[in-house]
Amino acid sequence: MKLNWAMASASVMNLPWDDEFALWKKFKWKAVELWYDKIRACIDVGQRCADLLHQLEDAGIRPIGLAPGVVWTPSEGHDPKHERDELQRRMDTALALGAPALAITIVGRQPSDLAAEYVRLAEKLRGVAEMAQGRGMRVNLEFIGGLPVNGTMGTCIELVREADHPALGMLLDLCHYYASASHIEELDNLPKKKLFLVHVADAQRRPMEILGCKHRTFPGEGRIDLAALIAEIRRRTKYDGYFSIDLYDRGVWAMDPKEVFKRTAAGIKAIEKALEKKKPKARRRRE
């Protein structure tokens, strides 16, 4: 079963734009998720977003989004003007690159009244989504397993529901899901068409008691049955968007980038082969 795949630039974090672009072409990637700091590095040496966009267009590569953006918890007391300006800057960069979405995470301390904090956060997210909608973009809200705020899929779903904005949806990272207090049945609470993106990586074969979201590995080389999990996500949500390979792991970053791309390709092939086996067989018609 063929899925829509993208390669997240964060998988080869130490690789600059030109080298990474060459590997996208070599391994025939047609969709990528861009990383803001790499784009910023290009701009700092005089390149323009328009030039990078032309490169992508000439190679037939589609940018599906830009990451990351940060929304601070109200209790953290972060400068709201700085927060808003930085989000606008990243949205405008995404727009200039032809990327239709900005991935955001929530950062900051956990207050004593977490329920009230989530009410305030939903209001903030509604404002961020409004900024994105004004640019013709969407916001992919990612929960980060282990963080004190928005650290589970259930909470992320509740924030998306409470904010209730057409430009805001959930980014579901399979490692964050697997290593956190998240449960597959919670997907039934996610409104229709509100799963905006799925990040795919396997979890290292460590005891669950010490497994963290930073312990990632290539699809098919870890402890998650990715094919079964993807099949269940698709069954519950009818999701037909991109599955972005996101190997946000220092061990992976230290590898030869060509090896990263090769093992990623092998992992994708294994997932699709397993998904094909899981497809229900068509019943033969009676004569």
C-alpha cells in the first residue's frame, strides 16, 4: 500500500541546505518538511526564499510545512510581542517557501491550576490560528511526550477542540504517542479532518520505563509495530495526508547522511509491504 511520504529536514539536522537538497534529489523525494534554522542560515549568507523555492520547484519537490514555531504557556510570562513577532516571522518564511503549514509546540512551566491554563492556551492558539489563516496557512499543533504542558495526545486533542479554529489541527508524532500517556481510542475524540500531519519514526528497543521521545530510530528497526499503528490511525481518522519521516535523534544526526536516507527508504518499503498484507481481501462473488 502506497502512502504519501515526506522527509523532515530535522532527520539530518547537521546537514546544510545544499547538501540536503542534493540527497532529496538523489533519493527521489517529492515532499519535504523544512526546518526554519536551516532556512535562516541560507538567508544569513544572502540567499532568498524565492531562490530556494525555485530550486524546489525545478526539482519537483513540494514543501509540506515548516518547523518549528513556539507558543509559550501564559504562566511562563514570556514577552507576548516577541512571541507573536517570531511566529509571524516563521509563518512569513513558510509562505515565501510555498509551505502551507507551520508546526508549533507549547513550551513553558506547568502552573498549579493546569485546567485554567489550558483555557488560556486554547485562546492563544485561536489567535495563532487566526494569524495563519490570514496568510492562507494552517497550524500543526504537536504534543511532546514528557513535557509538563501538552505532553499527551489526549490533551492536544482537547486543545484543538477548545480552540475550534479551521486553521488549527493536530500533528501526531508516533514516537511522542508511543512514549507518553496517550491512548489510541482518544483519536475518536478528534473532530473530523483535524489530523493535519503524522510524523513517523520508530522507538529504540529500550525498556519502556526509560524510553523517551528522544530515543528514535529508523522505521522497522525499533519496538513499534508502525504498520499496525498507521493502519489503526487511518481507520479511526480516515487520514490520507502526508506521513513525514522525523528522526529527531542525536545518534541519527551523527550518521553519514546517505546512510540515513538509505535506511529510511528501506523502512518505508517495509511499512508499505506490511500494510499491503493487512489489507482485507476482496470477497469472491458467487456465481
